[in-house]
Amino acid sequence: MKVRIIAVAAIVALLLASSLSPYMLANSAFGEEAANGETVTQLEELAGSANKNVDAPLPQPDISGWTKAAESNSLMLHVDAASGELAVTDKASGAVWSSNPPARESDELAKGVKKMDLGSQLLIDYIDDLGKPFQANSLTGSVNEVAPEVRAIKDGVEIVFQFPKAEFSIPVRYTIEVDAFSAMIVTADIKQGSKYKLVNISLLPFFGAGGLQEEGYLFVPDGSGALIHFNNGKSSYRSYNERVYGGEAALDLPTKAEVKQAIKLPVFGLQKGKQAYVAVFAQGEYQAGIVGDTSGKNNSYNNVYSYLNLTEIESNLLLEGTLNEKQVTRSSASMTGDVPFEVRYYFLNGEKDASYVGMAKRYKQYLQDQNVQNQNVQEQAEQQELATAERLPLLIDFLGGAKKRETFLGIPYNTVETLTSFKDVSLVANELLNKGVSSLSIRMQGWNSGGAKSKVPVSLSAEGNLGGNKGLQQLGEELAAKGVAFYPSVNPVYLYESGNGFSKFSDTVRGISRAPALKYEYRLSDRTKNKTASRWYLMKPSSVAEAIDRYTTAAMKKNFGAVSLEAIGSMVYSDFKKDSSSKNETGAVWQQILQEAADKMDAVAFDKANAYTFPHAAMLTGVPLYDSGFDVTDETVPFYSIVTSGWIPSYSEPINLSSMPRDYMLKLIETGTYPAYQFIARHSAKLTGTEFDWLYSGDYNAWEQVMLEQYEELDAAMQHYQGSSIVDHKKLLAGVYETTFENGASVIVNYNDGAVNIQGTEIPANGYLKR
């Protein structure tokens, strides 16, 4: 097979004069252009020299004929120019991480195209004009058809894979970035023909894959985090395949079949033996997805990888509810954009670091390094230090006003039901302070004119039935004087009603059908749209920016320095207007908006927060403590909590809404998460006839004593480590976990219905032990 190398003119001249084969000359070209001033024509056989520190060596590829494309103090990158395969050597351990399983030819399970997949660096999904789906891999669809174009670049190599039958050209760059291996799809240079449209590009699907004889696990960031153990016998179950930050929110979904956790951290990992890697999305994460699968389905390997989504597909019901109802499938334009898709792999060694805890700590370091110049990092540290000096922080989330349909003399009219007035909030705060809850934060939803699910707030125009503007101002001043943090809740993303300068016709994003993106609640019974509940539109990113700017400007003039921004921290979406804008473009707008809001405000809180909020967050609420419980996964791990611990104050979902409050409290103790509750101050009968009648455990007066008892227990349990970073976490027995914190404290939590004995000490049933 011939290999086409793009190099300088001198190399071309050398080819004409040299007796070297094109393949050997390809290796010479790297010697002319590789980074770090290394002579890379001297290829090394690493099997002997690189494995001296490995207790359980990874399967080694035969790279004796490959080109060393880059090297740093900690890593080496070798590439086979003919096939596009690569190998990264971790100098600290001598482990060689290969892009494709070295022993794949002996895999008896993989047949046909699945066998060819094992030798590929890219897997692609694409469709034709009629939406018919196709798949290809870079071995049979590219390398075996057209030799890859290979060029040396600074710190690495660029390989262009041509797919002639599908008319695609996809450039990939592999580089060494100090202590990381970077794999990048250069999206701006992707070329597509007129016949087919790219949907997904999977990048390095078998990098470091574990075989049948190896022990280890895959880490996927599902909710709090989850592990898929190698060879777990779950090949009959659906693979883990989820989109980063959730699916495309602008799509119209006729039904919503699953209730599941979302990916909130753009990261994944693999551990085997005493080596591991954690893969971090450095660019383009908003359009990314993650796949994890165990052996036995298509091949004999356990693998985890990422993919770039370029095209969305939507099913719409036309003439819904009529005899002529028809389902139509549409696809969006293929949106590559100028944002590269980059994944950085960081390698971890040793029993302690090569674990999900080590992955979380390395990812946390990556985030903090990226944000080191952001002033909010220091503000977060100061707030965290303040939290450790007080009693356990507590968050109370109040619902203020809600729309309700009433009648007068038989004539129906709409009103706002007072569920919690501003005066009620002040009374509750005083009561809690008098009972020793000295570190208190209060968030209030539905405080604005019209109550919850009304116009987008752009000022401090308060609902009159709750106490009006004067009542809100007085509440803010009272709470500030008593040291209580007050967070008015503002949702600049959902447009329930036109007004305040925003219209559902001009300020909303479009779906693939080009209609405004109209969203629904879904019934729990059959997961279909609930058309009796309030509907909303998704605001255009530029309109979201305007709404936040107007609100924060008005709030600071009234000395309301804190705000809880809803939805913007937990969802990203495209706009499928004529000139479509991708999720990556929306993500860039979100980052700019949040930076400006954090610069202007004293404190910004986010609910169910994605990782892009972390540099700007003074507080996170509704943090995930569980995974989705997919069949293919084996264990829940507190990856999210390890990342945020000791960095950003993090609060739970409302304890009073949990179906298993005892287990949930134990989870707070295990993860060091602060407690939160959601209430109304008036009798729960007030909820009848509103859209919040689901708040069945929301009566503050009925819950007050229970809440204080739970708070006292949590305070006593967590007092010796609250605000400290998690440095270790491990499973001791089934249902028994130990968490160790940076200050040296630890806690063992027992979720079992019976007591257990750990090193001679009894841990009570559904209890814990502080150490």
C-alpha cells in the first residue's frame, strides 16, 4: 500500500534521489519536521526498555517499524503511517497505550465488519438524502481504499482519512501536550460531498481497550458517576451511549420514555491493572457523546470512547390526534463549525492514582488549571473557607406564587396563589437562626410579578400578592443584615409568556421543522406530552444574554448581589433556523454570559449544574448523587462530588422530596454534600389547582421539626470534614463505603439493613461511623 506524505519540497527531492521505499521515506519525513528537535528516524523498540516499572504490563503493540512523532518528558507518541494506528508510551510506568487492540487478529468473537472496526481509529455514521443510515470504519472505508495523508506538525502528526465512497475527508491531529496525549478532529477542515451527510464521528473507539483476561473497569460520567466492570457478562444489554450535557433540547419529542441522569462532566476513563487514563474534553464537548461497552457483544474487548455529533434527527407527528396523523423524520444540516473536537488523555499509575478517585482528582486539577486566572476561583475558596468555620450549611428553597384558576360569580379568572410571602420567608429565617442554624441560604422561586412560570424577569418587579416591590426590598435588607444569603431564582432560558421585551415569535430558537421550539411537561403515567400544563419556548442565546444583563444590572442597583440562574447551567441547545447555530456556538455564548454575570454579581448559583458553570459558581444545588442505574453499569461512584468537594459549596436535591430519605441522608454523609429542602410556608392545600400540586411534602410547618432533627444529625456527622476535599473513596463491602477527606477525617457508611463489622468495629444498620 502506498502512503502519501505531505512534506516540504526538500523531502520530495529526496524521494526522487533516494532508493528508500515510500513507506520508509514517510518515516524520514517525520525526522525533518517533528517537534522538540528530536531525531525521530531512529525508531525504538519499547518492549525491553519501557516496561521496567510495570507490575502488570498492558498488552504491547509491535511498534518496531513505527515513527516516533513526538516526545515530552513524560510521554512518547509513535504512529504507523500506513494504517493510522498510534501508541502512547507513559514513561513513568512504561505502559504503552495503543489505539487498537494488539491481539485483535486472534479475537474469535469479532466477525466481518466488527473485526475491521477493531483496527480502525474512526467510526462514522452518515445518512443519505432520504435519511437512510450507513456506517463505515476508517480501515475498510478509508485506509484500504485510499492511503491516508500524513503530515508532521508541531508536537505530533496530522492524519487525513479519505472515505471515497462516502465522499468524506476527516483530518485528525495527534499531539503530546506536556503530560497529556491529545486527539483532535479538525472540524473546520472536514469535507463532505453532496450525496451523504455525516451524523457522528467516533474518535479512537478502542484506545486502551481491555481484553477478556484483564481486570479493570470503564468510568462513565452518568449522573454522579458509574463504573462498568470488564467482562461483566452484560453483553445482552444496551451499550452506554449518552450525550454530554443531555440530548438536543430543541428537538420535538413525542414521548419521553426514560427518566435518567444526564452527563454533567465532559470526561470518561478506563482502568486496568495498575494503570488508568482519564479523558477530558478540551474543546467541542457541547456536541459530544460517550459510549461504554463490555465484552461479548461485538468483540472480546471492553472499551469506552467519545464521538462528535454533527447532525440531529427528529421525528414529528403531523396532524397529531386526527385520523390522518403521520410521523415524519427530519434531519438537520450537518453542523461542523470552527470548534475543534479535542480529547486529552491523562495517564495515571499505581493502585491509588489509577482509580476513579485518581481520575476525579486529575480532572479537578485540569479544571482548576484552566480557570486559574478567573477571579471567582478565589471567591469560591473564600466562601468554602467560610463554610467550614460555621455550622453545616443549609439551603431552603421556597416557592412564592403560582398561577391558579379561580371563579367569581361563575366567571373564571386567573390569579396568583400566595404559597410563600416575603414576610413568611423573613419569619422562617428568624426562627431557624434562633434555633442555631447559623449558615443559612434561601432561594426563592416565583417571587416575580406573575409568579412562577410567567414572564422572564428582567428587573426586581415582585408579585404584589407576596408583598410587592417594597416587601421584596425589605426582605433582602433583613436577610443581608442577619448574614443569610438570599438567591432570587431567575430562569432566562424558558419563555412561558411573551413580555418584558421578549416574544415567542422573535426571541425563540427553532426546531428542525423551523417552527419555534415548543417544550412540554411529560406525564409520568405514559410519558406523553401533558398538554394541560404550561408550555414554554427556548430563548435564543442572544436573548438569554440580554435577559441576564438586564436583570443583573437592575439587581445590583437594588443591592441584590446574589442570583440563582436556572436552566442555563443545566442545558445547551442548537438553533435550527435558516443559518443554523450549533450547540458548540450556544456553549460559547453561555460561557461569555456566565463570565459577565459572575463579574457583575456578588454570587451566582446554579441548579443541576454542568461543568461549564464551575468557574463562575458560588454555589451548586441539586447536585447528582446517583447514576441512572442502566443495566450495563455495575456501580455508582461519587465522581461529581470528588470533583466539587473542597472547591464549590454543593447542596443536595430536596431531602423532603426523596422517596428514601434515610438512604439519601447517608449519601450526603458519604459525599460531604450539604442538605437542601423545598417548601412553601402556607398550608399544602394552597397547592391544589396549581401546577405544583406534586409538591406533596412541601408544607414547611409540617416538616419543620423533622427537618431540624435531620439537620442536627447531619451537622454532627459531617462537622469534622465539611468543606474538605475528598481524597479517597472505596467500597469495603456490599453496601458499605468509606470516604477519606483532605483534613484526615473519614467516614464509613453502611446502607445495609443489618449491622456490619469493619476491622473489629460495628457499623450500625443504615448508619455510619466517623473516624
